[in-house]
Amino acid sequence: MPSVSFPALDFPLLGSVELPKVARVRFRRPSSAAVDDVEAAVRSAVERSARLKVLPAGASVAVAVGSRGIAKIDVVAKTAIAALRDMGLAPFVVPAMGSHGGGTEEGQKEVLAKLGMTEATLGAPIRSSMEVVDYGETADGARCKFDKIAAEADAVVVINRIKSHTTFDRPIESGLVKMVAIGLGKAEGARAVHRTGPPAFLETLPELAAIALKKSPIVLGIALVENAQKELCVIEGVEPERFFENDERLLKVAKSFVPRLPFDQIDALAVEQIGKDISGAGMDHAVTGRADLRSIPNPPPFVARIAVLGLSAATGGNGLGVGLADFTTVDVINRIDLQQIYMNSLTSTLVEKSRIPIVLPSDRDAIRAMVSTSWSKDDASTRLCVIRSTLHIDEVLLSAPLVEEARQSPLFESEGAPGELRFDDEGRLLSHAYARDEING
């Protein structure tokens, strides 16, 4: 795992920083009932497909599965495969994840394995390849690429979650359409979309998806939506000609559950963990206020300083998003697989997320550095917020000015007594944002 080494560093001036006291505050989140029987809903989506019903016995069906940590994705994929087999078909799995997994065949299989999906658990072969076929070009000259193995199957079933993109606001963002254009386009397809920068998501991506939907053997999409509790609340079978309208409709549902903090300004935000299972960008701009793309204004809130203190267990060494922070620690950087994050940035052309911020010896140093450089009037009055991740913000640690503001929010539920942030002898943060469980990774 390509990594880096740092010399021993010591900054005595940080020892004089007075960290503000924090209180634990709980917020309510929008709720929606989870799907009672995931297996039954997936089976229904498969069995109702008119195109699947007319396939001859033994027809090969490629089941396209991506790299996201979607709730119960292993159950969804396994159930879809079982339903296809019960229909007399021959299903197999293709990784549909663009350049993820280091852009290699084995790397993409490893990503599936980390999500609980192996040939043994799914009950079907996994056929991973970076080879693509060329389906033609868009009006602006972008080439439409499509997974060669999937293209040669009798049918393709696409499984993906509909959600907001971690950088862009568009009528259609992450969902079935994006998986067709980028996921099944493999590394070459991903480069075709990203090459011209942010405008490609509005113009090039939909055109590439339209070409692929017309020329490929895609017969069905299984659209998934998660509620604020990261439970599946929508499972729908979608015919190919409805991918666009379905993505747009369900995106509105998904966005109603996006976690947000009720503040316009935060001086210092400590993020205990980032990861690809948390957000495609490691941490979500709806919480951090940072897309950090030169051609696109950052959304609210304004966050003066951000420190990343850890990686989630599920992300492995994929620390994409650390470049959106101002500070991090030696421990975080030493756990990052540079091959993964650099490959992602070279493919996506969004290089900002892979940059290395200021690296300090410990969590305590990183938080002190945030507070002392946050442009607040003084250390004690700094608007400090500590969160587990941008996905988990119903329980956070807030300094007094933010607590006072939080009380005015309709999302406010309760607050605890203020206290000092605690660290162990090596400067690791012990005062976690979540009191009810411990941080992994």
C-alpha cells in the first residue's frame, strides 16, 4: 500500500491553545419507514420485469453491482441472483464501479468482497474485467464505453442507490443513469465523463447513458433509496426507458433525508472519520460546505477550518476526501492507500480531494491548530463542532455558541452538560461525538 512518512514534528505554540468546552447535542432526523421485507421487494422487482420473462431458459444475465456501501446491498444482490436463477436464467455479477478498486480487475473484486459480496456469498460467478466495447460518441465527441463482459450477456440488470452527488447539484445525480454511463463504462468510461470537468455531469453523462441504454442489453434497473437512518425505504424495478425520469423522481425523495447541521457558520469542524462508505467524496459537502472545485461555488455552511481524525473501517485505505480538510494526523496519512485515491482523482480529474493537508502528530494537535487558526475572536469563543462523520450527525459535540444556536433549530432534541475534550496520553481524542458506540478504524 503506497504511503508516506513524516518526520517527528513538535509545535510548542499549540500547547497554549485553550480548547472550548463542548456539550453533547442530539438532533432529530427525518424518518421514513424501512422496507419490511427486502428479499420480497427485490424478488417482486425481478419477477415483474417483462423483458426478463421473455428471455429463453439458460440466458445469461449480468447483474451490475457498484462499489458503494449501500444498506443490505449483499442481500439485494443475492436475492436478485436467486430470483433470476428461479426464472431459469444464468446470472453472474459484473463490478460496475468505473475506476474504483484501483482500476484493476482484482481490485474491483476486492471492493465487492469488502461489501460482503463474493462468489460464495452471492451464489454466482463474478466476472471482473476492465475491457470495454465502444458504442459510439456524443455530440461533443465523448466516446461511450461499456463493460465488454456485460455487453456480451443476453441481458443486464443494474442495481444502484439513488442519492445526491457529493459535489454537484443536478436534476439527476447518483443513480441508475450514472451507473450506466460511469460504473459500467469502467475506467475508460469514467474518464470520458470527467475529462471536461463539472459541466460533463450535466451534459456528457446523460448523453453517454442514453447511448448505452439504446445499444446495450440492459433490461432492468433495481432502484434503491435509503432513509436518514441508512435503511432501505424504496426498492423499485425500473424499465430502461424510465431510468432518467425515475432517477429524477427518487432523487427528490433521497435528498429529503440528507443529513445537515443547522448552522450557517462553523469555525472549526473535527470529523472523526471519513470514508467511501460514508460519502463518495469521503465527507459530504452538505455538511462540510466544501466541494472545493474552482468552477463551482461552495454551498453553505461556511466552515473556516476542518480536521480529519480517522478513516472508517469499511473504507480500507481509501482516504479520498482528506484533501478537503485543512488538518489531519500522521496516523490518518499513514493509513491512506495513495494508489487508490490518486487513481480515483486521475480518472475523475477532481484532484482536489486527494491532496494532503497539514499533517500534525495527534488529534489534540489537529484540533488545537483548527481553533487557533479559525479566525474566531479567541480560543474559548470558537464555534467548534465534533462529528463522527458527515453521515452521522444526529449526535454531535458543540461549543457554547453553537449550542445556543442549536436550541433554536426545529431539529433540536436535547443537550448534555458542557465539559472538556478528553485525550489519551498520545493525544488521541477520547470524547467521541457518539456516546452510544465507539468509532471503528
